[in-house]
Amino acid sequence: MKHLLTLCLLTSTLLISACNTVKGIGQDLKKAGEKIEGAVQK
């Protein structure tokens, strides 16, 4: 039972950190797109 609980905690920790990483990449891509769009409009 302890092994199962440990496995669940480790898995949830990895999933949470992965979600934050994907969110950060999405924000960076959005900012880059906005800068490109601004350069094209000039």
C-alpha cells in the first residue's frame, strides 16, 4: 500500500510540473507571435 501511495504522489508531482512547463511554452509562443504580428503591421 505504501508503494502505491508513493507512486501516485510521484506521478501527480510530475504531471503538475509538466503542465506548468507546457503553459510557460505556450505563453512564450504567444508573446513571440505578438511581436511578429507587430513587426508585420509596421
